[in-house]
Amino acid sequence: MIRAIQEDELEESRRICFTVFERTIDGASCAAESAANIQKHPVTRMKRDYRNTLAWFDEQKAMQACVSHCVCSVEFDGEAASMAAVGDVAAMPCCQGKGVMKALFGAMLKEWHTHNIQFSYLYPFSGTYYGQFGYTYCVRRKHWNFPMAQLPDYKALGTIELYQPSRLEDLKMLYHAFFAGCNLSVMREEIEWHHAVGQYEPDRDFRFTYLYYNEAGSPCGYLIYSKITDEKQTVTMNCHEFVYSDIEGLMGLIHFCKSRQAYYDRVCIPLPDFVPFDLLCLEFNLPAGRAATIHQIMHGMVRVVHAEEVLKAAQYLGNGSIRLFLNDSWLPANSGLWELDWKEGRYSSHHYNADGSETQADTVMDITLFSRLICRGVTEEELPCLPAECRRCGNDTLLKVFPKKKCAISDYF
């Protein structure tokens, strides 16, 4: 049996997570403490909406697996879109490999589609595993790791200020400016901001948030960081967020980082892959430990849940039309032939034929490839990597349907 948990079943769902993950979670010592903390003081949207947790029960009505999720608003092609963010995914060893998790994901996907949720997102332990449910890698993130001595010696005329709750609106403004136009970035609510900065005290948690203000007193950037020390005793300023609105904000934040070089050997800055941060440092060839490094990761996986709503909301190029055949084994309502028209870059009309065939289509793709292309787009250089059945319509049409787009996400679930 599959159903959403009831309030008195939260502790059991946390017990499954503690047992399956074989470690403590969220700083709680046990499942009971974790459940009590969630019910009394939820610090994230996922915890606040814990009743969204879907669980699988065996014939004896014992809970054996669970998946938590929450729904948030994200940016998609200049508009707000709904996204189901997946959190803890756990199944007891006794039911692993028996289709339990497939049943849970199948039930969730159908429920999300019924409620017109457009996307789903998760951070995977295995891309292959979640790929079977239609999820695909999409967002790339780069971690720039610089020796403090190699940072540019920028001059800053503004001031750096330690975060106080009265400065929250400045953080919000900077976040929205930095991530404007970035698909899948979360439109944060108060609870996300509480999770990012509100729950921390610098003298207790040693997690620090600083804002840079220009000479006129306008906020231009902020960073959130903590200190990490590796086995070689290298001390790194590990940034969780690094956000700026203009070049002065960037220079001000770099100036602040360099001013901390008496306390830190290096700084690690996470940024969307499209930010050309290599211009900051001209030296990458020194011996290990003294060189600047770039570590790129695929930052989570996305899935289109409601193809019709996504096609209506997407941005295209110019005017055009296409017959798109989609395969989605998990959501048959997405499968079929979509005849799409658009004008001046926006959806105009469509006709859906559930019984249409691939032979009638200009392009054919599964939901995994569609999810990646509609969110991130495709470049001319990437086109040869696409399957032949996807390229029936020709490169020019594909580039109009799936223009290159920016993607970025900072929030974990």
C-alpha cells in the first residue's frame, strides 16, 4: 500500500532514513529527536511540508520505504514554474530490488502531473538509478579554488558589513538580480532565507554572511562561507553562496576574501558554469597545492512532469512550428505527438494526439532528453551528439525550439 504519512508516522519515516543511511541526520541524535525538531521548528520547506512524504507499507501495514518532497516555485524562461523537489529517498534492505521505489516514484509522478506541477528536481546518489525515472543532469556548477595570494588585488571603495536580520531585504535583492534569467533557480520564500542565514549565529555556528555596499550605500554583493581544514592543514574559506549584482560587487567581495589571507590559505567559490571566473587568475600551472583549480560538477537532476504546461511556458526563437513525438513510460499523458506552433518566441497553439506515431514526427525523443533540452537548450556544437531521430527536422529548427539557456540552482532539498 502507498499513501502519504500521517502526523504520528513522521517518527517512523525518520527511523527508516536513519537506518538506511546508517548515520544521524540534521544534527539529531535519533529518529524521535529528528521528528520532534521537524514538527516544532521546521527550518526548511521540506521539513515544514513533511506530510508530503509518501510511504510504502507491507502486508502487515509496516512502513518499509518513504520519499519526501516539497513543491516550490522556480524560474523557467522568464516566468514562475512549479517544481516538486525530492528530499530523502529510503527503502529498508528487506524490500530493496523488489520494485518498491519504482512504485513510489510512479505514484508521485502521477500525483504531480494531476496537480499540474511542471518539473521535479533531486540531488542523486546515482544518475543511472534516477535516470530510469526520467531524470537527467542539467545544471552545471563550477567550484573555483584559489590560493589567497593569487587573488587580484582589487581596491574597494565601499564597505563590508556582517549580516544582520535588518539586511535581509538587501540579500533578497542581490539574489534575485544574480539569478534573474536562470532556469530552475528557486524563487525563495522566507523559510529558504531562514535556512540560508536566519538560523545561524556566527559566534555559535561559525558560518558567516557578509554584504558589500558601494560608496553610495547600495548593496552590490554578498557571500556566505565557513572554514574547513583538510588533512594537510590547508585552511579554506568555503563559500556556500557568492552573489553579486555588478562588477563593483564582484571586486568588493574578492577584496574581502583577500583581506582574510592571514586566516585562510585558499578560497573556494561556487558559481554557475556560464560565469567566466578564470579571468580572475592567470596562474593555473604551479605545483599542486599552490595552483588555482576548477572543479566542475553536474549539480542535480531535473525531470519534466507536465509536458503540456512546459511547452506552453517555454521560450522559443522567432516564429515556427514542429511535430514533436515524446516517449514517457512513467507518465503516458506526456507520450504522443505534439504539434506545436509559436510566434515571436512564445507559445501560440498546439494539438496533442495520444495515438500519433513516430513516423509522423519531425523530431522524436524520450522525456529524459526533452527535459534537458527544454531547460538548458542546445548549441550548434552539441547537435551532432543528439540521436538521429531527434535531428530529423534539421539543425536550424532544433536551435529555434531549444535555444541555449542559462540554468543555475543554489538550494538543496
